[in-house]
Amino acid sequence: MKDGQFKTWQLMVLHAMAAAAFIFLLQRYGLNASLDSALLWALTFGGCAAGLAYSQSKR
């Protein structure tokens, strides 16, 4: 794997983790959602963020 490709995957994972952390904190503490609901939303948004980052990296 080239260095540029590795950097792209690192940024995609970072983007997904940041989105998941943000939505988890918003759901759990901002909206007082249950733990399982907040984790489900975090997983969903993290996956969507990873997909978006992947599609943007292919432009």
C-alpha cells in the first residue's frame, strides 16, 4: 500500500470516529437518550461518515 493510500484510509477512519463520537455525545448527554440508542445512532452515523469520506476520496 502506498503512503498516500494509507493516509487516505487514516483520514477516513478519523472522520468516521469523529462523527460517531459527536453523535454519541449529542444523543447521550444533549438529548438524554438511552445508552443502546446512542450507540446505535453512533454506529449508524459513523458508517455513513465512512461511506461519505470514501466517496469523496474517489473524486
